[in-house]
Amino acid sequence: MAVGLWLLHKMSLLIFVVSLLCYVAPTIKPDFFPFAGFLAMCIPLCMIAHLGMFLAWLMVKKFQPAVLSLLGLLMAFPYWNATVAFRLSSEQKPDFEVLSYNVRLFNAYDRPEHSPQAKAIIQWVIEDSSHIKCLQEYYQLDTSTLFNLPTKMSSKLRKYYHFFSPCCMNNLGGQMGLAIYSCFPIVNQGTIDLKGRFPYGAIFADIVIGKDTIRVYNLHLQSMSINEHALFQSSSNWEKIKAIVKDVLKRLKYGFRQRSQQVEIIAKHVSVSPYPVVLCGDLNDLPYSYTYYRFSQLLRNAFEDAAMGLGFTYNGKFLSFLRIDNQFYSQGLQPTYLHTIRQANYSDHFPLKAGYRLLVH
């Protein structure tokens, strides 16, 4: 019994020390210290470990050492708030709604027999009632009756203005990039140069809503580029396993660095916005990352303030516990709700939809 308690003490102390390093890691630029990105990814494990140790101490009725585990839990409060939300939707009607959705090129590169999936996701985007729609990995082919979204989006009931910033083109003439659709007038628009680090990047649009103007950013930051099927495939070949792990770590390290540079460019642009801001998109980073931390210094997160649950947004086969899509907002706006729409199971991401009230009349 004494040996078991001694081991429990040592384990609690080790977890606490490691947690201190992990908790501070999101504040460190991976561009300066890449290992910080890996430490930050361990934050959920630290939180679970502290909770487990706290319960273990209570079970053996050792309340004094339980204080250390409780302190570890309390120090993780900002990360609990970013992990799980307990906010009821407001009964107030929003002034406008924003959809953010990585549409995975509308499944344009699926085999012909999968074309119903392409039709389904396009039809879902068209029928969605959001006033503003931010689409990442957007695909447009003007000569196609299916992939020419500008001609399909507007209806007799609602007209949509749009801004599309293409990054590349395929051999059919189809263009890929970022798009913002708005049923309110777009009076200014632009692309943020991320120094060529990733072709999708970031765009913005200044949108007039009544007597007010807001600025909406649509982002798609550097991808992790991890093949989850290769990562989780079973193999008894140790050399192959080591090669896969080494490749994943290399890709993660590269992604940490690239996103830390991209987020600084975007943050600088956001900081001088003359209007209230909604910033949304696929960050390709966790709520424990430098990317999330940096945006949170300037803006509030709609998930933390207006959502309920865990809000996982990645629709992967194995990594389906990731929340890498977000909506942030600035002063002058108030979110009434944020929903992760898991019924829209068309892409490798689930769409995020949020309602906002204008406080700047």
C-alpha cells in the first residue's frame, strides 16, 4: 500500500510538471520553437490525467495530495472552456447568420458514380438559409451546370453577391480557392497575401447590413497533410511503422511553423479593421494551438460563447474528435448560437453555422 501511494505521489508530481510546460506551450510561436506545437497537442491528455489522479486520491481518501491534481485542473480552465461548451442558444433573433464550410471541392474529383454526393453537397449549400456563406476548398467550373454555383445560388427570394479568389486551375478550366457569398451588398473585398506559403490563404469582404458595415474573413490555413488511413493502418513491419511516424512528425512540425507565420499576417490585418469582424474558416489547428491562442488575443470565439457540447468539426474515419474549424468575432457583435451541423455529412468537415446580433447601430 505504501509503495502504491509513493508511486501515486511521484506520478502526480510528474504530471503536474509536464502540464506546466504544456499549458504554456500555446503562447510560444512554433516558428521559434517547433516543439511547442507538440507540447500543446498534449494538453487534453494532461487534463484527463489530472482528472484521473484527482479521482484516484479521493478514492483512497488522501485529500491533501488531491489538491495538486485539482490545481492542475484549475490551471487548465481556459482549455476546458475551449474543449467543451455549455452555452444555451439565445432566444434573441440574430441580425445575420454566417456559415463556414470546407466543401472539399464539392467532391468534384470523386469517381463518376459518386456524382450524387457532389449534387447533394451543392444542393445543401444552396438551400442553407445563412445570410453569409464562407466556403473553403471551393470549386467553380463556369462551363458546368453542376459546379457553376454563382448562377445557382440566387433565387427569386434572395439574391447573393459573391467574392471568389481562385488559387489554381485544373485542365478543365475549373478554379479552386476561397469564396464568400452574401445576401447583403459587398462594398469592398480583398485577398491577404500569405507570402505564397499555401495557395488557399485568406480573403475578406466588407459587407453592409442595414446602416452598419462588418468585415468577414474566410481562411484556410496550412493543412496538416496527414493521411489518416496510412497512420492507422495495421502493420507488423517495425521499419514501416517508424517511417510513417517520422513522416507524420515532420508534417506536423512543418504545419506548426507555417500556420504560426500565416496567423501573424492575418492578425496584423484584423487588428486594423475599421469594422467589426467575423473571422471563420478551416484553421487546421486545435484549440490548444498557437494559431487559436493568437486569434483569441484579438477576438472572441463563438464556440466558447454560444455553443453546446464538444463541437468536433472534422469528419474523418479515425480522427473524428478534432475541432479545427472556427468562427471568431470582435466587439460590436454578439453570437446568439453556434451549431456544428453533423447532419451535413458530405465533406471531410462539418459546416459551422452561427447567428450574430449587431451592437453597433
